[in-house]
Amino acid sequence: MTHRPLVPARGFSLIEVLIAMLIIMILAALAYPSYARFVRESRRVEVQSLLLDLQMREERWRAEHPEFADAATLGVAGLISNHPSARWYAVQIQLDEIGGYRLIADAAPEQADDQQEGVSCTPLTLGRNEQLPKPCW
């Protein structure tokens, strides 16, 4: 009978594990800024859809009434405060003296770094003839 010598199974050394962890950390560090930018942009798109919805409601209201309405009169105060974007943006309706309106979405601190083409996307403003800042729309 021939006996084979027992050879211990080879595992990973501590250095190999550390090198693998270092590579993973470098890849994560490179990927995280892109991921964070994508998340900020998706939050911006979400609040933009709310602003566009509010704009349509204002225009419908104005078609039947002599002036535009604030959030309470328009009946959208609950919609604004319960909208998913309320975590990241404070939305308000401002009426001006000349009979117009402006919808403004101010970003929360976590969302304040949102930029497009080097322009800060806070606050987002939507009026009858304006969408500011332009690159963000």
C-alpha cells in the first residue's frame, strides 16, 4: 500500500486578502461619485415632475378664474407635503403682483450639490415663461 503525503489545502494569505480589499475600495471610490450624481439627478427629475404638475393645475385654475391660486386655494398643499420629493425639496407657490406665479423648489442640504454643466440646480424655478436654471431643465 502506498501512502500519499498529506498536503494541506492552500488558502489565501493575509496579504492577498488585503490586496483584494484594496482593489475593491479603489473601485468603490471611483464609482461612488457617479452613483451620487445619478441619485441627485433622479431626485431632481422627481421634483421637476411635481413642478410641471403644479404648473398644469395653475393653468387649469386660471382658465376658470380671474387669477392664479396659492397652494391652499389650489388644493395642493397635501400633495406638496406628501410628495416623495418632499424629503429632498421644499416646494412653494409664489404669486406675484402682476398676476403671475412662480413655482420654486429649494433643495435640502443633501441635495444642494446637484449641478448640471457646472451650474447649481438649486433652487429650481418654474413660471409661465421661465425654467431656471436653464441647464437643469
